[in-house]
Amino acid sequence: MNKLILAENLTKEQKEQVILTSGKTWDDVVAVNFQLRKDGSVANYSVDYKTDATSGDVVDAMSLLFADKHSKSYQSAKNRANVSQEQINSARRLLK
């Protein structure tokens, strides 16, 4: 059974069970998804961290700037970056 708990609702005992990624603090955590055994003990967990919109993936950025606009990789990168076609076109014009 899965139990998703928001960071602000975690108890002290639950926080003690979780090991955060290096360099992350509890301020960076959005939620923790606990996978529970039948007896209620924690079998596994995963931590959802806040993402920074300014830190994009380099591969996505290169795809947006240099890939064909009709390719699948371009469309996927555009959706992940959440940018408009006008923003991409203006960035491409700066490179010329």
C-alpha cells in the first residue's frame, strides 16, 4: 500500500526514517511516498523534491535550439521546458 504524505504533514518519526539526497534539506522536499507492508511498517519510500524552473536539462536546451521543430525529441523538450514557440524562436534568432 502506498501512502503519499506532504512534507509539512510528516511526523518527526517519519522524517527520521527518510534519508535525503546529498545537498538537500527538508525545505527542498514536497512530499514523501511511503510503500507500506501489510503490518504497517515501511518497505520503501521515494522523495519528491521541488524543481527549479531555471535549471533545465542541457540536452533539452540543445534540442530546442538546434533540432527540427517537427521531431519527437523537440516536442518532448518543449513540453518539459514549458516554453512557447515565440520564446524558442527569439532564442534561435539570438544565435544567428
